[in-house]
Amino acid sequence: MKIIKLEAENIKRLVAVEITPDGHMVQISGRNGAGKTSVLDAIWWALAGADAIQAKPIREGETTAHITLDLGEIVVERSFTSKGSYLKVSNADGAQFQSPQKMLDDLVGKLSFDPLAFMRERPGEQVVMLQGLAGVDGSTVKAENAADYEARRDLNRDAKAARLRADQGFDVPDDAPDEEIDIGELMAKLIAVEHDNDEIDRAQESLDALLDRIRKGKELIKTLEAEADEIRPKTLEEPTITDWLRTDISMAQERNADAAAKRARNETLITAQDLETEAQALTDAMAARTAKFETEVAAAHLPVEGLTIDLEEGVMFQGIPLAQASDAEQIRGSTALAMALNPKVKVLRIRDGSLLDEDSIGMIAEMTEAEDYQVWVEVVDTTGEVGIVIEDGMVAGDG
């Protein structure tokens, strides 16, 4: 379906226009503020529904407005009052459709008629639009990937800090033992030896006292000598040298400090490895999630070859971000997408057509003519010799 006739009255800057287009390129020209944009808006408002209509659709000073769009198979009529808009859609025989907006929604593409509107959107909005078209939602994937990215960054930072602590925070000799020496056992040996030495010292003191008593009392000599004989064997023992045990204990303490430092370093390295393992798991989860989303996008078969969605780069066309493509590639991709999304109502509109150079207009004309599409283009012109001329809200001529 294409537009056979457009009638619009009191729409924005329009007073009353009636346009019967001829050919597939319909140029709406005139000076700035003459009402050119209002013509293109009238087409879109007739079809797109209440959400697309601006807050003040009725021309200043008027109370009602009306649009009639004849598409051959159907006629769309939308009326405006201060209370809102009213829609009526009839078939060629005049029979009205019971759910007119739903019927139009099934006909009109999701990205409107303007192929340049998609091109001018920010990359994030382009992604949202294409996801809606493909029936996929990457927002959850992107949010989860972002959260995992933050968590992975923290894990990797903590792992790096742990490795730094392991490398710089411990003074561990190369020959540090793996296990600490049992100093308690050595201390027990030292206590036992010192106890024996104390007994030797006490025996010597007893002997001295007894000898003194012998000198002082002959009558006690036999008794004392007997006691002396009993004690004397102990006094003949050599005291045990404890220096080696003290040295062993000192060395053991040093070795235990080395072992503790080595164990702490190893535990820190294990912590770093655990953190790195968690970080890698998040990396794998992000990759798997992204791959699943890309598979869903691929399965959706977007209508333009070479057009796809990258969660990080945005909308891609022929392998590069659409925003980085040349103007010609962006226009070609957007025009192809607009046609693919409007297979039933084969009408496109281009606002600000004056911003396009001759080559771009020619490319759009060639692409749309090949697919039998009708293109309504708004251009600024002061000569009155280009296309359908709008002046003061009315058709002033057909250039």
C-alpha cells in the first residue's frame, strides 16, 4: 500500500492541504516554518497512534483538526479536538474496522517511516530498537556482565594485592623449613637437664655440710660417713653442658619464624589463586552469557544483511559500529531497515531532507524505486520550483 491522497486540515502549521502524489519520490518543499514538517507529521500521526502525536497537534487558534490518508485498500481518518484524537479506518468498500489502531499497528513498522530517524538515534537507543525487533533483551545480559565485570575487577585487584603481599610482606629465606620445630620438646629437655644439675648442686652442698659436721663431731663420724658414702656417688657425676640445648632452641625459634613466614606466604598465594579462579569463572560466565545473546540475535534473522547487535559496541553494520560507518553506509543500512520493517505500507518519510547531499538522495531514490516504495522528503527551498510547495500552511504549487 502507498499513499494515493493526503488531506490535512489545521494540523500544526497547516491550514488545509490536499496532496495527490505522483511518482515514488514526493518532495515537500518551501521556506522554513511554511508547514513542510507538518505534512510529514500528518502522515505519521494518522497511522502511528496517540503516543506518536505531539502535545499540541491543532493549529494555533483552531479547535479541531483532521487528517485523511487514502492508501487505496484502506482509508485512515484521524480527527482532533481539545479532548484528544479519534480514529476511523475503513476498507475500500467503506466498511469500518472494529479495532482500527491494532490493525494499523500490524501494518506499520516498529521504527516509523523515517530511515534517517534510526540512523540519528544514539547507539544505545538503536540497540533497544533492534532488540525489540529481534524479540531479544540484552539489558539483563549487559547488566549482569557489568556486575560481573565489577566483581571480577575487585577479585583481580585483591588477588594482585595478595600476590604483592606474598612477594614483599614476608622475609622468607630460601632454605626455610615447611614445618616449625617443636620448641616445647627442647624446653622439656632443658628443664630435665637443669633439674639434674640442680640435684648435683644440692648434693654438693649436702656433702659440704656433712664434712663440716664430721669435723665438728667425731661421734657422728660413722653415721655421717655412712650418709656421705651414700651421697658420694652422685657427686662423682659430671654436670651436663646445656649450651647446646640453648643453641638448638635459639636456632629452632629462628627456623620456626621462617616456617611461619613461608606458611603465611603460601596461604596468601592460595588466596590469590582462589580469587583468580573466581575472576575467571566470572569471565567465563560473561562470555557464555554474551554468546547466548549473540546466538539469539542471529536466530532472529534481522531484516537487513550485515546488521546485528553487539552489547558493547551497539548496532553493527557490515562488521563495524553503525555510528562509525560512512554516511552512505548509514543511510543505506537505515533505508534498507526502514523498507524491511514496512513491507505492507510501502511509504517512507524523510525529515530534514535538505541535509542530504545529491548522492545520498540519489541512493535513497534508487533503493526505494527498486523495491517500489514511496518516499516523502521534506526539503527547504525558496525558489518555488521544487516538488510540492507549501506556503503559509497550504499547497502553493507543484514544482
